[in-house]
Amino acid sequence: MDAAILITIVLYMLSTAGYLAYFFLQRSRLQQAGLALLVAGFLSHTAAIAIGFAHKGHIPVSNLPETLSFAGWAVAGAFLVLHYRYNLKILGVYAAPVVALVMAIVPLLPKTPAETPAVFKSFWLVAHVTAIFIGEAAFALAAGAGLLYLLQDNAIKTKRSRFFFKRLPSLDLLDSTGYACIVVGFSLLTLGLITGLVYAKSFWGRFWSWDPKEVWSAISWLYYAVLLHGRLTTGWRGRRSAILAIVGFGVLLFTFLGVNFFMEGHHKEFTK
Amino acid sequence: MHDILLIGINHKTAPVELRECLGFAKERTDGAIGALRRLPGVCESLLYSTCNRVELLLVSEDKRASAEAAKAFIAEFNQIPLARFESALYLHENEHAARHLFRVASSLDSMIVGEPQILGQIKDAYRQASAAKTTGVILNRLLHRTFFVAKRIRTETGIGGRAVSISYAAVELARKIFGALDGKRVLLIGAGEMAELAVEHLLRHPVAETFVANRTFENGLALAARFNGRAIRFEEIGEHLKRVDIVISSTGAPGLVITREEVRTVARARKNRPLFFIDIAVPRDIDPEINRLDNAYVYDIDDLKGVIEENIEDRQKEAVKGERIIDEAVVRFREWHESLDVVPTIVSLRQKLDAMAETEIRRTLHGNALPPESAQALARMMAAFINKVLHEPTVFLKHEGMQANKALYLDAVRKLFKLDE
């Protein structure tokens, strides 16, 4: 598994280099190379996770490196889906470095010896973890689209930074991509929370136990619910929607990592 | 050897007052290229005349006489003394002429680098000249190379890439905001000529609807009819701001026509959809403060000019890549052109036959050594045979009487024996 992870990291880093070079030099060959490397990285990453799964007999999210790796895998996969669905090349400039960075941290973290607690053996857990992580990956991409939106918006408003103006796509495309990501992220987050509740019921005998992670997940869910509601009713779009998507991802990051470091709770053992 | 001559004036060497005196109107070009073809020493001719340049392209066997005669011809044709424009004329020969033509056709020599019209104008001129049969093997080859080079530069560099007119710059900006422009609604305020110029390209896209607001409703009606749009009254502008996506304003009004407050209040009704203002009026019609509202963008005439200037700089950077492509093409054309001389052609023909003879002898002998006397006899026989074969073609090509068609025959010989590979 470690070899596969190392290969994955190298491929993601090369992909990042390809995308960054593309951003500055604007050669479509570089973008194609970046994409091909990302696909290769994603495949070896999938293999690494599959090996982990087979080795342990449960979904490999039992310590922080594994969890991070799974999150990185979800972001890479979500970006690839988005790329082939909308042909949005430029988002790779954001997605590839994010994935590479997340994965670069993985081997640096200490691994806790893996015992297999009973808590892992359930279909509901697999569904819960997968839905939540892919949902979070979609939110990460929404934040990326939001960031690019703000750069382009600023370039058009100030009439100065021609660098971004030339390289970034239209505001409309960035806005609708961000929106699509949030819709997907919200659907999966909802699904992830429901399966989590069912799993909690089956394992601890109650749906809700005021675990900090649960509370913060509910806060994230409400936040995105408000964001979507605002968009559909009063038209929160464009700049405001971009800022909200970035802030939302911050809330989500806190739910994902911050809660584990600063608070106690039954999710803690997943990220020891 | 036949020389290629290019004689002309352009926007860099002559002011417009002079250029307009030297133009060749399209109807009169036929007569002019025919007359040029009959000048002393000239065997091929072509000319193109645009508002920025007049250039004659000649193939001549006596370049001095032809150049003088051509200058005199321009003066006579336009009825203007040679002394008035001679200092503005430039004369390029052979590879310099080819380079100049490549640069002109690729729009590297244009006033606005990368503008696409010039290539079409040269194509027309070539079509006209070949219909009048004033072009021959050299100009045919040169012009085909020119079109090839120009096309290559257009596809391989970004020379024509970015907007360099107000109208195109407006479209480019609108695309960066809205993506596709179909289904967008446009409001024109003011029915002046500037408004028409600015929307010219925008309205070529299938926009959903165009509204025209003008102080004089009748003028608005007339303009709206031209664009398949609808005329509205000036007082209705506020109401229409709720529905349109792009506003182009060009009134002669002394004060603001649309204020920040008006735009701010319609934002909610618009569900914050982006609104793009193009203000080409001086003094300005649109409150520049609107640009600070979310999802509203204001570009005035100076902003658009700024965009254009930067785009022109970009094009000039791309033009450097174009020059490299031209360098390469000039070298290849020169090689071909120089090969169109009798001596090098006969030399390479002889080399080719020698090589063939040597190969065939080797193959026949299969590596068996002949006695030295027999080998020498065989070599002498082959040399004599080659001399006999080459005798008539050499006499023919060197014959004085066929000067006019020399390039044609040399080109044919080179092709028949594949001497250029």
C-alpha cells in the first residue's frame, strides 16, 4: 500500500506542475499532460485504497493519514467527474495542488497501529463515510470555483489584472460550476448524515448523541441549506455566492479536522 | 536569373494625402497589370492597392529598366509627378521582396497588426492577375507560399487573437461575464452613429432582444427597425433595467442617464444577475460608481481603449513568433528561386545521372571485379552516354531566344527529374 501511495503522490505532484505550467504558459499540451497525470494518480490512489480495504477488511479510515488520503481521493474523483461533465479545464489549477498537498501530508503523519474495532464492520459506515467525503470534495471544488470567480470578478472590475482576465473562464461558467458543486455536495452531505444517523442507531442504539462532530456537521448542513435557499429565492449569486462557498468550506474544514483536535467525541478515534 | 521586384508605398512611408493619390481602383487594375506586364524586361506582374498600401510585384529580366519603367508608370497612371512620391517609395528585390510580401499578407506590416482583411485583398489581386494571365511560374509559386505562410502564422500564433476595436473589445468583455451571449437582452441608449458602431459585432450574436431608448422616439424607432429591436421611451429605461443584461449608452446628454441608486434598487428584481454597462458617451452617461456594486460592471470609452492597447501589445508579442516562421519560409523560397537558373539545374541534372549510372554499374557487376581496362572502358562509355543525353537539353536551356519562358522550363525540368529532393 505504501508504494502505491508514494506513486500516487508523485503523480499528483507532476500533475500539479503540469497544471501550473499550463496556467502560466497557456499551452493546451500542458493541460492534457496535467489531466493524464491526475487520472493516473487517481487510478493508483484507487488501487491503494482498494488494497487497504482488502487488507483490513473494512473501509480504511481508521486513522488520520487514512482519512486524509480518502478525502484527497474524493476530491480528485469529484474533479475528474466535473472535468468530463463540464469540460472545465481551469479548475484543475486548483484541484491538482489541493490533492497533491493533502496527499503530501499523509506519509508525514504518525500511524496508530490498526486494531479493528467492531465499530467499522457495517455497510452503513461505508455508505456514511463515502457519501460524506465525496460531498466534502464537492464543497472543496465549490470553494475553488468561488476563488476563481473572485479573481475573475476582480480582474473585470479593476480593469487592470489582464493576467487573470485572459486565463480564467467566464463568470457565468464559474458561478454555475460552483452552484452545481454545492448542489451535489449538499445532496451527498444529506445522504451521509442520514446514513450516519442510521449507523449510530444500530451501533450505539440512539440516533443523536450531541457529539461535537455531529453538532458541527449539522451546522455545516444548515449553512449550505441556507446558502441554497438564498440562491433559489432571492438570487444569492455571483460574488456573494462565491464568498459564501469559500467560508462554507472553512466551516467544513473545521468540522473535519478542527473538531478532532479541539474537542472530544466518539469521532475522535477516526483521526487519531 | 529572373529577379523579383516589389515596389510600393505604405502607411509608414507616406501620409494618407499621398496614398489616396496613388490608389488603383479595382475596375482599373486589370488595365494596369496588363500595362505593367508589357513594360521593358517584365515577364510577370501583380498589384494590390488598399487604403494603407499600394504595391507592385514584378518578375523581370532587367531589374533596373523595369523598376524605372514601373515608377514612371505609377506616375503616369495616377497623373502625378514622380518627384512628389519617389522618396516615399520602397524597392525590394528577390528574397527581400518575398519577405516583405510574406509580412504584408500575414498582417505583420499592417497598421493594426493581425487584422485579417489584407490576406483577402492579396488573394483577390492574385485571382485577378492570374485571370489576366500576367502571372507565371515564379509569382504563382511565390503567392502560394505566401498564402501558406499567412495561414500558418494565423493558426500557430495568437496574432489575430484578441480584440482590437471598441466593438470587439465590448464583445470580448461581455463573453467573460456571460459566457455565451445568446439569449441575452441588450438595451441601447441613444441612437447615434457611435452606438451603431459599438453594437455592430454584439448584435451579430443571436441575442434574445434589443431595446432602443432615445430622446427623440422617432429616431429610436428607425434604429430599432434596423436591429430587429423594439423602441422604448426614455422614461421606460428604469423599468427595463430589470430585464436587460447589457446596456450600451451613447447619448449627448450633459449629465448622468443612469445613476448608482437606480441600479442598486433593481438588483433584487433582477435576482442579482450580472449587468454590463458599456458607456461610450463623452461626457459619460453611466455613473462610474455603479462599477462598485456587486454583479454590475461598467466600462467607459477610456477603459475600452485601455483594453485595446493591451491587446495590441499582446499581438505584437505574438508577431515575433510570426517573424520566425517567415524567416524559415524566406530561406526555402530563396533556395527554390536560386535553383531556377540554367547552370545549377544542369549541374544537378548531371549529378543525378552520374549517380544513377554508378548504381547501375555496381548492380550489374554484382561485386565481380572487371579487368582495369574493361572497367575504364565501361566508365568512359557511361560518361559519353550521359553527355549525349544532356546535350540537347543544355543547348535548349541555354538558348538565348527562350528567355521569357526560361523559369517555366527550368521549373518543369526540376519537377520531371525530381531535382529538388
